[in-house]
Amino acid sequence: MPSHRDQDLNAPDVDPVDTPFKRRLALSVALIALLGSVLGYAASYAGTREDEAAREAQKYAVLAMSEQSAALAQFYDYLGEFTTTTVFKQRKEIADARANLLAIPGESASADHWKQASSRLVELSPTLQEEASSEKAALAWAESTVKPTLARLHQLASRQAATDWGDKASAYVGGITLLAVTLALLGLSTTITARTRPFFWWPAAVVTATTLAGFLLVTLKPVPNIPEGAMKAVAQGDRLLLMGEHRKAMDSYTLAVRESNEYALAYERRAEARAAAENPGAQFVTNVMSPQARRENIADLDHALRFGEKTFANLANQGANYFHVRNYKKMEELTRQALRLNDGPPIPHLNLALSLAAQGRTEEAEKEFRRSVTFFDTRSSLERGELYASARTQLEILLHRQPERRDSILRHQGMLVESEASTHRPGTRIPADSASAQRLQLELKGSEIQVSMAYQNIPKNSLVSRIFYFRQDPAADWLQRHDLSTFERFSELPPSGEAYWSGPVELQCPSAGDYRVDVYANNRLLASKQTTRQPGSGDLRLHYDPLGRYTLCHPSAWKTSTNDAGHVTIESPDGEQVLRIRAVPIPLPLEGRGQLSETALESLAEEIKAKFAPTAGGAQQATLGGEVGTLRRFSSKDGRTAIAWASIQDEGMLRTLVVEYRDAQDAQLIGELLTRIKFHA
């Protein structure tokens, strides 16, 4: 029997402890562990900075709310004081005018009463010691917004910093996860043969190298730090933009860009201010912009989209910009991105329809235009008018660029006209496919626009629309004037005959240039006519008096003074031309209205006689601003002329006008200004 000594013992195979593979493995694990430690520290540091920035954002959010509340309280205090002093002042001025112009008993005492009441109010508030005005109220509001705006800008900057640090922390944690995968691969490589180890080593090496490269990129990418000076410049720009100082606002935003050339909000606001400067009368939609301004806006919004979030407003506005540089595919792309963020506002739907029409996709464009008008009809009447006008203006531009698409573009325009007309004059649609018009005439008389035509086969109660366009010169694009367009149900005239329309009235100062009217029956274009208004008095400025309910145009260089009580004096810089209008409410009933008008005219004559003598002919009936009144002329020995006019209308408003000028040099200018006065009922 053999003993244990005789048995053959076989020792297991054991890898040497010190081999090149194990040395490489140990070194790799150590380096990966070191890199993981660095990533862990970086993630912790980024997380701490994220928390700090988030707390800063919360702090500034609370500060912005408190500053906003303080600003509103301050503004409403000023507004209340302004309203109080304005009412007292208006009462005094009205009483003075009644006493001086109409010799109404007791009005002088009433004026003294309101003056004393106003003086007592002044003792209650330092603000009341200054002359109150609507301009000062608006200025006070604009000034009060600076602090809350600055706090909101700090909040936005802190929130963005928190987001960026959070992204860094997430990236570092992701790197740690990848290194864990690498260690797993290396561990598995120790359990297999040397021949198959490269299938684990090389992926581990690639993952490690990728993690290291990503770590370096994330670390080297700075978190934007918006300087205080840049935020202050944006806050001041917002204040100027609120005051209507668009060019000055652009300068302030430019200063912000110089402080921080990656400040997305500064680029965005500068583009907004530039668009407002190019479209001073628009409230909702901006159409007009010079080619240079358009290029600058595209560049600014490109920077805003690059350095900031792709917001709905920036995408939609940039899409609209690309229409004007004829990049319709890019317009469609950006507009669809905007609609994915928010499909509620109407402008992106309109822009999408325009981009499709410009690319010749007529059926798609037709559907999108019809979808657009469903959004138009949910807006206020003013915004709706601007939207429809903008749509027709852009189609007019497209027609000029692509005359070969005339039929489809006119069909789109006709659909938009009928859609808008039906919102103004709802009712059953009456077909007017055989309607026609000839001898369309367009005349400009002061602020009034007159249209006449011969027509056939316009059914009763069908929609008849007059759409007006304007351009400053033949090289410019036609712009549709939503403030002039009129819509009606054709019910007062026979189906065939002649029509004459007096109106509409231009509430803004008429400009030299080409005017055009398109007349539609439903969606059918019947006729088009254009005429030209020759240059007149140069650059004119509009003055509107809400109490007296009148508008007038005067050269922008003339000085204007008003008392917020229906009284305005406009004077040329040399004092040679003076125009004064007073509007005074008269107690009802208006018994003896004619006598009151004569009394007012006599009072005006007494004021004028100190420098002028009455001319032969006496008082005569004259229409001014759409109202019939009584007029008297005066002259002086040095060749000057004065006109006094007074009128009392059914609504109980006495309106008077006095104008003084040099007879030889100024007669044409004064005559033109008088035709541009309009009294509103």
C-alpha cells in the first residue's frame, strides 16, 4: 500500500506578483482614482457655487418684488397728486374761460375758489409745489422702474450662473460615472487571458481619455459673470425705452455690450429698441426698417440666440427679419421653432404663412393664413388692425419681389380683407362675384381723404372695404395704413350707381408721398387708385388735446404750451406766427347757443384789438376742423393778419381759435395748418 510520500503532488499555477501587466494595471487604477478624486472635488465645488448663485437669485427676486412695490406706490402717489392738481387746474381754467369769453355770472368767483383750493393742496406735498404735467407723471414712472429692473437683472444673472454651475456639477458627476465604467473594464481584464485583454483595455482607455477631455473642456469653459456696469446700462436703457427715447436706449444697450460682449439680454434689448426707433407709431407689430438697421438687428439677435436661451420672442423676431433678406427657408425654420415653444401668439403663424407663400407652397400658405386669422380675432381691436395691416403689407412686399405669384398673393390679400371686414361688420356672407367698379377717384383734402367710384352689381349687405396704403416715394414699399381702412355693409346705395365717401380722417399728421386705395367687395378686388400728396410744411408734429377733443399738426420746430384744460398755444421760433385754441365745456342746456358764440367772438376781438383792427365785412360763417362757426378777420399796419373763430356744437363744447401771422409770407403755411385741424365729437 503506497504511502503519502509516494503520491505525486501538483502545485497550482500562480501568476508572478511583479509582471508588466499588473504594474500597468496598478498605475492605471491609481491615475483613474486620482482623476475621479479631482472630478469629485470639482463636482462638490460646482455644487457649492450653484447653491450660492441660487441663493443670490432668490435674494434678488425678493428685492425685485419689494422694489417694484415701492416703485408702484411712489408712482401712484405722484399720479394721485397729478390727477388732483390737474382737475383743480382744469376747473379754474374752465371757469376763467367761461368768465372771460362768455361773461357767465359767478364764473370769476368759481375760478378764485378753485385757485384757493389748489393753493391749499400745495401745502400737503412737496411734489405739488412743482408744475404737474402728464409728461412728468410718465417721467416719474420711468425713473421709478430703474431699481426694480436692476434687481431683476441681478436675479436673471444669478439664476443663469446657478444653471451654468449646475451643468458643470452634472458633467463632473457624469465623468465620475464614466470612470467607474473604466474601472469595471479594467477589473474584468484581470479575469481573462492576455490575448483577449485588449478588447477591455482599449475601450477603457478611450473612455478615460474622453472623460479627461470633457473634464478639461467643462473646467475651462467660464461661467459668464455679467458686470454691474453692464446691468446698470441695461436698466437705464429700459428706462429710456419706456420714455420713448429709442435712440438713447440703443446707446445705453451698446454700452452694456461693451462692458460684456456675451450679454445676451443687452443684444436682445438693443434689437427691440432699434425696431421701435424704426417704427415709432407701431404698438404691436413692426414692419418698417432700413436695410442697414435690418442687418444690425439680425446680428444682434444672432448674438442673443448664441449667448442666451432660444426664447420664443428672439426666434419669432429673427424669423420675421429673414423675410426681409429673402431667406425664406431660414424664416420657416426659426418660426417653427418659435411655435414649438408657444403656438398661442398670432405673429409666428402669420410669419409661417408668409414663408410658405414666398416659397410657392400656396395651399399650405392658404391654410396657415386662415389659421392665423383665428388668432387675430382673439386680440384687441387695435392689435387686430395692426396684425391685418402687417399681413397685407408683407404680401405687398412679396408681390413686388415675386410678380409671377400675383394671382395667389391677391387671393391671400382678398381673404384677409374679407376676414377683417367680417369682424367689423358681422353677418351673413352675401356673394358679390359679379361686382365691378370704374372711375375710382382718390382725393386728399387736408386731413380728410375722399373716395368716389362708379360701380355695378354690388349686392345689398355685401361687405365693401376701402384699404389704404402709403409710401414716401416710388422706390419704397407700400405700407398698409390700418388707421385709415374702412369697412361697411353695402346697404344705403342701389346695386349699381355711383358712390362717394368723405373720410377717413388722418389722425396723425399727413405726410408727403403716395397714397393708394384698394376697394373690395367681400374678397374681390374691384379697383385700385393712387395719388400723391406734395411736400408741404416740412416735418410736422401731432398735438392731441383729450379734453378739448381736437387734433392739429404744426411744424416740429414750433414751441407748444398747454394747460391740460383744452387750451394750447403754438408759436414759431421767431414769434411771427401764433396759433391759440381753447375748448371750454358749456353748461347744458345750450339755450341761446348762437348768442354765446357771438359773445365769445366779441371777447376774442377785444383781446386782438390791442394790436389789430377789424377788416371790412364783419363776421362770417366758416367751417374749421369739420365744425361750422363764426369768423372775423383783423389786420395791422405792419402787414400782419389775425383771424378769430368761435363755435359751439351740440355736445356742449365751445371751441375758439386765434391765429396771427404775416400776411404775405405766411398765408400759405397758415392755410395748410388750418386745414389739418380736426375737432372730434
